[in-house]
Amino acid sequence: MNRPLTGINILVTRPAHQAANLVDKIRSSGGNPIPFPVLEIRDVEDVAPLLELIDHLDDFDLAIFISPNAVDRAMSLILKHRTLPQAMKIAVVGQGSARELKRFGVGEVIAPTTRFDSEALLGMAELQQIEGRRVVIFRGDRGRELLGDTLTERGASVTYAECYIRTRPDTDTTSLLESWSKNALHAVIITSSEGLRNLFEMVGESGQPWLKKTPLFVSHERISKTAHEMGFEDVISTDSGDEGLIKGLLDYFGPRVRDGVYSQETT
């Protein structure tokens, strides 16, 4: 069996409930995934405004879900109280959100097919002539404003529905720092700029020099830009999603692993 990541210890920083598939793919390729969530997803403290909005979903022409977490939190509440309005269109930023919607029985969505971000969604034909339309955006707290601002500029009436909270976990990093001190941590996967900043704070001053030198695999150019601005030395941009991250790992480590031994020198 071809196991090209044998001997590679990889820090997986996704929220715990979203990491299983990536962890399994790394393990099946011979790698050793180390789950270390840098974001914790929690329910909003006051659900009343969200429930009131759900009661008035018929007022909206378009609902946009920013992330799989937004789908999970919002749709769980929506379907407890009502059905989705038949006339309302559904849009998502990425394919992960589209897959999550299918789990709730929603199959017809507006979604980018290449880049998976707000910019790509805004470039789609369905979001061009939107003047006078009423749009609700389901998202987490402190989300990007680009999507809403641009739709407002195009003449839409935009309402934000914050359906979850992102927090930084309070996790003991002792074992992580010990691994770095032994050169036993070979890669870090980051899937959001916020997560990267959280990890940087979590490892503290003693771990930050090691972190900056560890190959960092990121799935979006925005994260790559953040990493370079923070002083990371080896940033590898991959295609989006788990498949893109795995391919990036295989392309990077394939030439560097021989007989289960990782060498920083390529052959």
C-alpha cells in the first residue's frame, strides 16, 4: 500500500467536529494527524433574535449561508420551527456548505464551482441583478462584511443572522511545545486566518519561533497573505477542501520521505 506520509506528524487545527474526514485521509496516507482545534464553535447566547428572524423568513428572497457551521446551526433551528419558504433562493460560499445543506434535504443551491469565498459568490450571475431583493446572511459573530456590503451597493436589502460564536480554546500546549523541541512536528494545517492568529497566541512566545518555521499548509490565498504578514517562513497554498489539502501534503512531502524517514532536503 502506498503510504507517502509515513513518519510525518501533522497538526490539524480544524474545530473538533469538522476534523474527522481530514484526520482519516491523513492517516490513510500513512501520516500521523495531531488534532489540535484552534477554534471552538458555540451557540449564540441569546437565540431570541435568530428565532424571530426565522419566523419571518418569508420576507426574504435569498438566504446565504457563509459556512458549514452556519448551515448546521441555522438549519437545525429553522427545521424545528418551520419549513424553508419555497420561493426563497439559497446560496453558499463553498462546497462544504452545499454538502451540509444536502444533509438537511436542500439540494438546489447557488454555489461557486472553483474558488470558494465571498468574492467568487459575488461574481456569479445570480447575484448581479439584485436591486430591491431582500437577503439574509447566516454567519458567525465577527464575520467579514464584504458580501453584505457589496450586495447593499448593488441595491439589495441585507440582514445579518449571527447563528454561532467562534472562540479560542483554552488548551494546554505543553505536549505541542515538547514535540517542536524534538523536531517531531512536521506540518501545520490552517483553514482560516482567525485560526492562525489563535494558534499563534495559544503557543505563546516560546512556541512562536518554532511555529513560524514549520511548513504551514493553507487552503486560501487570504490565509497565505496573513501568514506572510506574520512572518511565517514556509507557507504552502493548496486547493480548497480536504482533497486540496491532502494533495498539497503529498506534493510537498512525497520527495522528502524515504522508507518512512522525513528529510528536509529534497532529492
